[in-house]
Amino acid sequence: MSENKLHFETLQLHVGQEEADPATGARAVPIYQTTSYVFNNSAHAAARFGLTDAGNIYGRLTNPTEDVLEKRIAALEGGVAGLAVASGAAAISYTIQALAQNGGHVVAQKTIYGGSYNLLEHTLPNFGITATFVDAHNLKEIEDAIPGEHPPGLPGNPGAPQR
């Protein structure tokens, strides 16, 4: 299915499951309520866990229903891939950990959501990531908070963007 030629509404319904469910012929995406998957043999399991064979491994890592959701969100947002997590806090944690490593520094809007503030102020310093909270409408304050290399910025809450 060529995602570039489809309308937004069509992408919402079909990306990630271009073909009907092979077992049932169902058009709707099945909800897989499983935590584990069967492997053909130990070599198959080893290849899956070794990431040399793409496929489902364990419910906390992969799930066919979640895979469809991630593909749809990526297509709707014009991205190449997506990652669904269970909460906004998880999304923010993944984002900061991907952008800032030990010794990293984040410049964040001082009025961000309390959970994000606590993550930056109290939790991430234990992992060597520091933060400065600024008024995002004050360019001088932002510039003064940027140490040497350009750090990731958190102007608002990525889990709940403000418009």
C-alpha cells in the first residue's frame, strides 16, 4: 500500500494491516492479548532474541497490535517509524535518555508538567544528566543556559504538546 498516495482517513484505517488477517479474513486489526510467542526451535528463539530474525519475542518488547499502531502513527505524522509506550512519562523518559547521556544537559521551560520537572530535577541527575529551567520567552535566558554543545531542549511536554 503506497502511503504517499492515500488520504489521511485511509491511513488511519489501513496502515500496518494492508492485508486482511490471514487466519480469519478479518479487516479490523486483532487485539493480541499475549505475553509470549512460540518459536519453531531453539535456533529460531536464539535468532529472535539475538535480533538477527525480526519478529515477536516477548509481550513487553513486541506485540502485533502495537506494531500496527506504531506504523499508523508514523504514517499519519509523516515519520519513518513510531514507538508506542504506556504513558507520557515513559515517552518523556525515552526522549531524554535518547538525547542526553551521562554528562548531558537539558534546557527546559520552567513551567513544564510536574512529572517532567521532577524527572529532570530529581531523577536524571542520578544518571549524570542535569537541567536548567528557563523562561522560554526570554531568548537571553535560554542562550545563557546552553553550555558549550547544544543540548536537547524541552520547551514543553512532548507527551502533551501545547498549541
